[in-house]
Amino acid sequence: MSEPINYKSINLDQLREQSANHHSKTPFPHQIQAFEALSKTFKFGSEKPGSGILVLPTGAGKTFTAVRWLSDHVIPKNIKILWLAPSFYLLDQAYDTFEKGAKDIPEPKKTLNIRCVSSSPSHAEAASIKLTDDIVIMTIQTAINNLHPNHVDNSGKKFETAFRKFIDSCKKTGLFVVVDEDHHSPAYGCRNLLIGENDSALGLRGLFPELNLNLLGLTATPTYNDKAKKGWLWKIFENGIIYEAKKESLILQGVLARPNYIEVSTGKKWEVDDGLYDRLVKQHKDLPESIIEKLATDKDRNNFIVDTYISNKDAYGKTIIFADRWFQCVYIKEKLLEKGQLLKKDIKVDAIYSHIDADPGSAEARKKRTQTDNQRIMEEFRDGKLDVLINVRMLTEGVDVPNVQTVFITRQTTSSILMTQMIGRALRGEKVRGSSEANIVLFFDEWKRLIDWAEPEPGGTRDDPKPVVIGHYPLEYISIRLIEELSKTIESGGEYKIGRCISAG
């Protein structure tokens, strides 16, 4: 298990001396083009600050690209950096990239202080932030909670948080804000953090002198069907898309793998009433929870997914399976192990998920799956100790597993963003420790009315012209006891009525 990632002060002179024979990583042509676009947009000291989006497909190195440019053009100017991301995994990736790239920061910069902040035990607390920090990497939610909080001391008086003091100190030095996976930024809390106009709770843009705040969004999926969300995206990032690398070109260069779309019919038929049809086609929303529940608990359907993997295990190689429910993850895992033993096939499989137990003192609570457990399992998968990793939407963003050969997307969706993220988990090409081709196994059901499901992007091959793809995987937390009971219920083919689950903020 890796050491906690929370804070590091790097002596750059000492690091440069130790790395005298070090050769910097050579950027790809698309990254060099991105550097040029960034330099044209962010001209420090000009009449207007920059605010735009960098679009690089999953596997094209958006974190490296942004960090390398910041190391060359922002850090040497002593401009502070605030790196925001929606997940723990993305924080770790950014922290690691800044640390590894520190040796390339030009003189005269002498010291680099990096702090990683979130609610995770492996990260620093927000209260630890210092004015001497050069780079603060934190979750969006933690930033929201600490910019305009109602914290009070022992005497009941309100006080400024360490994060707010850091932000205020940056008004003189300047602040460069990076929003990783910026398609989250139109959400109410995030957009108010960035550009809120309420006098009592101004966003970062309103708190800074006009020339001292620059804002960069990073994403592989910049588009929305929802016009309101798209409108907010362009209001936040006023310069729009400043550079976009095309997937087809990166496939030809070997940076990305060519996707081989394998469409598999489950044989299941589903009714679509007027209400559901309106939701999917007119309101551009995904499947309701009631339908997702039926898909996730369907024993024959889950067994079909298991059999599809087992019958092609050697061809599929290292595989990620996106499921819909935690108990479905457990069921598929157990069936893969059971059938693998029966057929004398060695299948190493595990699942990652989260839950909160309703009774903290129960035996089930002592088995609680923690963030540390998930990180351990993720590292085992990355290191080749597992063949299959099953998850519910936890691996859609920012997880770097270059040698994934196959992705199972177990149901259709109307969301092109989710589809692109999940497919992207297998698209790292030969030049970035991946493969020339990737298998994208798309499971589809038969719906009795025509629905505009999201389509895979062009540039790949497909076994069957019928369009299909992924699903929306809602984040929810339930007890391990309920997971196990529901898994057994799938096996027996019985019914299980699910009560209200506890959600986490």
C-alpha cells in the first residue's frame, strides 16, 4: 500500500542536482499543440485573464499536459495553483504528476510546496492549508465547504477558514484554478464556487481583482444535451474550447487504441410506457431507478454477463465491468469465481464500492468497505494481480490503468458523457503502455419503442451495426448485509423490496 498523499515540500535545487542526467518526458505532437494554445489564452499581465477548456480524450494525457505547462509558465512566476477535482483518485493522480514533474520546473524557483486536501484519511485536512503552499489540490466539495463556511470558535464567533485565508493571500500573487473533469462545473455548488455572484457568498471570480484569476477546465467530454448545463459551461469558461485533440488522429498515432465494439444482445425484452418514453426521448434523462433495479436483479441477465466473459476470457484479458448496483457487483464476482473453479479456469476478480451501515455497532459495520480497501484492490488490479475489476461508476474518471484490454458496459444509456468516460478506460494506446486495439463489449436489451440511446464515437470497428451503450450509475451507499442478502436473492430468483438507502453528501 502506498504512503498517504497529503503534503510535500520539495527542495528544487537539490532535486535538480540529483536529476542532472534526467531526461524529461517527450510530449506528443497533440500535447505540444495544447501547450501553444494554453500560452495564447493565458497571457499573464494582459488586459483580460484567460478562462477556457482543454479537451483531450481519455488516455491522451490531459493531467500531464496541464501540469507540464503549469510547471513551465505558472509556477516560475510564483502564481499559486488551486487544482479542483470531483474524486479522490483524481487528486492522487494530479499530486503524483506534480511531484514527478517538479525536477523540470525552471530556475529561479527554489521550493515547491504541494498539499492534497479532502475528507479522505490519506489526504490532509482543509485546516492544514498554509499561506506558503504553492499548489493546493482538493476535492470540489471540500472547497465549497471551506470558502464560505459558518465555522465558529469556542466563544461562538465566526472565523475565516485556512482555505479562505489562502485564497485571500493569492489576491496579490495571482491564482490559477484548474477544474479537472470540468463537465461537473455547471452543477449548482461548483458553479457558485467558481463564479457565484451572491454578495454574501461570492465565487472565486468575484473575490479576485480582475487580472489575478485564470481558470482552466480539463475534460474528455465537453458536450451536453442539456442546454442549461451547456450555457453554464460557457459562462464559466468564457474563452470556450481553446484546444481539442481529435480521437481519430490519436488512434492513427498509436496514442489511443482503436476500439472494437462488440455488441451483445441479452435477449431481454422491456416495455416502454408513455412516461418512460417521454423521460428518455423528450426530457433527455436516463433510465429511472425502478428500471435499473429490474436490470440489476435479473438473475438470467447477470449470468449471461458472467458467461460472456468466461467464454472469451483469454481474448478479453484485463477487464473492467461496469455494473449498476453494489449487490450486482457481489453477485457477478461470486459467479465468476464459482464458474471459474467449475471449469478449471483461474479467474482473479474483485469489486470496489462504498456503503454506509445504518447500525454503526453491528457486525456488518465491522466489515465495512473503506476507501483504503478500494485503493488496495485498485492497486492489485493495476499491478496485474486481478484479471477482472467490477465497479459501479467509480472508475469513470481519472483512474490510470494503461493495460486494460476490455470494458464491459452492461446496459444502454442516453448519456454520451458517461458512455465516453467508460469506453475511455480501455483506450490507452501502444505508445502509452496500452494496446493497439481495445474490446468494448456493449450489452443491449430489446425495447419495444425506438429510443435515442447514446452511440459510440466513430473511429472504431463494430461486430454488429446495431447501436448500443452504457448506463448512468447513481452513487448510493447501503449496508454490507443488504448487499449480501440481495446477492443471494438474485441467485434464488426471488423478490426483495428495497427501502430508502442512506446517501452521502
